[in-house]
Amino acid sequence: MTTLFSSIPVWFLPILGSALCLGFYDIGKKMSVNKNSVMPALFFATLSGFIVMFGATTFRGTLPQCFAQTLPFYLHVLLKSCIVGSSWICIFYAMRDLPVSITSPIRASSPIWTLLGAIILFQELPTLWQGMAMALIFIGYYIFSVIGKLEGIHFAKSKGIYLIMLGTLIGSASALYDKYLLGVLKLDREMLQFWFSADLVIVLGLAWLIRTAFGHKHPFEFRWCIPATGILLIIADWLYFYAVSVPDAQIAILSLVRRSNCIVTFAVGGLWFHDKNLKKKAIPLLLILLGVVLLALKK
């Protein structure tokens, strides 16, 4: 037993916890925007997460340090917030129009793009063992996409599909930028998360005002799942930033494990929203689980 646990990388349990939180976060997103206005739901979820982050930072006594950073630090974090904010806007609008069993596998494909970017930018070539594990996960993602066609969604004509794909690509760029900020620039991860959360409130608040100014209004209903979604994301990001800050952690591998959150989304969200073809999705889910286990047991 000791040998088994000693073979698990330091980053694995935090990133697995992040994936678990993200699974319930995706379910919360769907509940928040289902027949609801997207921008205020997104804004209040983000605001709720920042309030928790602000309270935790104040409790730890590190709030003064947050205001003692350099100008380049603030600019880097602001850029990250703009990238993530753009991704979230696309994803939230897509999730309002599409079933969770379609959006989740498409979102889960983001490690493919992150892996390609990591190979180009950081020369992160996977080992043979890691390559086998990643192949299992990719196969699982592909089967998910095939099953998704049975839901009656016309991929070439759906605005929601285009939005979820665009949001996924932008999200992959954000993951690579995280590796640069934490792995290359060595920014403090807690300071990064604090200002990232704060900037997102501003970015999404402005986006909401602009959206409203152009006359795009949709009835908004405040739901308990909206603040819960923001809080789950704060926890997921805290665990994620910790994993990324580990020196030998590869962003491509981290992204793969983190995207195993689709298991929670399908298992819980699929039943909650009465999605179809859940039995057929058991095989790709098992493939993803096996790939994640292989990544955990072999460095």
C-alpha cells in the first residue's frame, strides 16, 4: 500500500479534486442558465466566488500582499481574466441551448489542443506510458462525440456547437498561459487567483452592461445554484493552480486529468437532466477512468 501511494505524483490528488469540483460546477452552470439569462447568472456566480476568495485571503492575513504586486503582474492577470471571461461567455451561452451530454464531451476535448500547444511551446513530450494513457482518454472522448450525434444535434448548423467549440479552444489557450505564468514567470499562485477572481468580476460586469446596452434582454431568475457554482469554481481553481505550480507537472497531463470531470457531469448531470443514451456512454467513461488511473500510477 505504501509503495502504491508513493508512486502517485504530488500533483495528482489536487488535480483530481479539481476535476471533481469541476464536474459539479458544470452541473451548476447548466442549472443556472437553463431557461435563464446568461450574463447576470455568470456575473453573480463569479461575484460569489470572489467574495469567498476575498474572505479566505483576509482570514489568512495575506490581503496586504495582494496590493503589493508589480504592474506587469497585474497586466498578466488582467489578460488571463479577459481570456477566461471570453471562454466562459461562449460556454455559458452554449450550455443554455445544448444538453449537458453534448457540451461536456466537447469541453473534455480541450486537452487535445492543450497538448499540441504544450509540445510546441514547452517541449512537453509525453512518455510511452503517458502516451498510452492519453490515447485511452482521447478514444473515450471520441466515442462521446459519436454518441452525441444520437441526440439529434446538427453540429454544422448549431450556434451552440460553434460557441462551445470556440470556448473550448480559448480555454485551452488559457491553460497554456497558466503554465507560462506559474511555471515560467513563477507568479505567486494565491495572488494570481485573488486578482484573477477580482478581474473576472470587472470583465464580466462590463460584458453584461454592454450586452444590456445593445438591447439583448432575457428574463433573469436568481437561483441558489448560481452562487454555489462560483464557490465550486474557486475551490477547483485553487487545487488546479497548486497542481500547475508543482515543478515537474506537465500542463498537458494536468489538463487531461482535470477534464475527467465529464465523468461526474455525465453520471450526476445526465440523471438529473434526464439525458439520453446514458448506458451507451458507460464504455467511454470507463476508458477515461482507466487512462486517468494509468496517469496517476506512473510518473
